[in-house]
Amino acid sequence: MPTLLASHSSPRPITGLFTEFSKQLLELHGPARKRRLDRLIPDAVQALGSLLPLRSAWWGECTAGDTTTSSLNWQHGSMGLPATFAQEWNAISDSDRFAQASIDALGQVFRDSGYTLDSEEVEQFARRHKLFHAMAITMGLQDSKMRFFVSIYRDEKDPPFDDMEALVFGEFCRHLQQIWWEAVQHAVQRAALAGLEGMALCETSGLLVHIGTDIAKTIRKRFPSWSGSRLPQALHPHLSDAPCKLQWGRSSISFTRCGEYVALLLNSTLLHDSLAPRERAVAVLYASGHSYKTIARRLDLSPATVRTYLRDVYLQLGVRNKIELSKSLGHQPTPSTT
């Protein structure tokens, strides 16, 4: 994992820092589509460590909380921190004012130093994990109620994060968030999902790479002690059995293979059951305003095959145009995109 360099006390020349910053951004953008989605953020944070030496890091998706519920971390990864870190933080999230400030001020970089914090439980948490210097940013996700965050830490014998490091950190994380979210949406589109709030995407091992608010709350209700990051063990057999459906009273979760991942879909997020997966994918993208050419490129099809799928979808759903198709799928028609 990234660690503080011995030479960190001697500031790097500005030109050298930004040359390395530019190099890392190019690396980040270049292989994004080829890299496994679950490795995109860890590899990026590893690269960030070469720009801003750090002791540990934490990232993932969280909800903001409100007057009745606490802020919660639902999916995460980390470097230099124990597997229980997110669960420990969920238990004290209401008292962590530093984290709350970051969650409430999207897009801003926050820094703090010291163990004298908001409450004894937060102070004990910080001391236990050596979080003496902290820097964090939280960003919104388009079409999702979840929020994406990255936090990095140094211990008390290290220098605090300075203004230049905060600038580099913020810009790097904004690029990372955009690239990662586009990769998630691309995977979602290939799975032919209608929305993000009622779906999750995970590895066959159960490790989450994305989860929406609605399905997260449904799973949490069924498994109250579940703290995210990895699906509850009881759901793991269904990953290898996909495609399959799990019925929980009035709710159901469908498990669908999505390339090297498994997509979990909650109730109404499944599209019309009579459509085959490829037909659903084409229908969703077309109803969302994408052209034949764009759909073909995203789904690795030919434009002629896209036309054939759409013709069959129209016949199966009994619709005559894009407006009727959009209504049948629960979409609002949008202008065509390329």
C-alpha cells in the first residue's frame, strides 16, 4: 500500500508534482474501460499515494442521513485499514462531524488534524486506526441518492496535508469519481436495468462494486447486522445459481449474470419479463434516447441487429413508436444522442 516517503519533508518542485499529476490522470483515464471495475478505485488510490504520500485510505458509497436515520456506508474499499473499519464507523457516524461536513458539502475537500475530536467515541476510533491527519471529499452521483467519497489519512508523526496537496487530491478524486461512475453505468446498461436505486452489482464472491439505496435498505431489513461491502453470506449461493429469483414476502430480488459480475435487481427494476436480456438492453437504451449506432457500440452489436431487436420488442410489447415504448418501460422519452 502507499506509505509516506522519506523525502516527504522536502517539498517537491511544483512542476514535478504537476507533471506526475498529469501522468497519473492519463493512466487513470487510459485503461478505465479495460480494467476490472472492482480494481479501478484501488488502483487509482495506489496511484494517488505516489502523488500524496499516505498511511491509509477509505472510499466507497454512503447515504447522507436525515432527521430519522444516520449516515451509513454501504459499499467500501480500503488500504491499510481493517475489514471492520466501515462497520465501526457506521456505529459512530452521527458523532463524526468531520465526515458529516464532507457529506453535506459535496465537492469540497476537508482537512483536519488531531485526536481531540467531537466525542470520546470518535476520538477512540481515530486513535485506534491512527487517523491523526485526515483529508476527505464527498461527491454526488448522477441519478442516484448514494454519495461517493474518498478519505486518506496520516498518523501523528507525519506532516499534515497542505494546500497544494488538497488541490491535487480534489482534482484527482473528481476525475476518479467520473470515470468510476461511467464504468458502473456502462455495466448497468449492459445488464439492461431500468434504474440504479433498486440494483446492485457484485463479483461472484459477493464483493460489491455498486449498490443502490432501495436494494441496500431491503437487504439491511432482512439482515439487520449486515454492514455492506460484501453481500450477506446467505445470498452467496444465489450468485452461482444466477439467473434466479429470491422471494421475500412482497419483495423479490432477481440475480442476473452480467459478464464477470452478477446484477441484483429489486422488484420493479426488472423490465418487461417477456423480453430477453439483450432485447431489454436495446429497449432501455433506445427509450433513453440513444441512437442505433450508439447502442450497437455499447452492446457490441451491429446496427442491423439493433434494428432487429427493436422490431421484435415492438411486436412483443404491442407498441408502435418510441413514445409508447418509453411508457411501456416506465421511461420518459428523451432526445436522441450519439
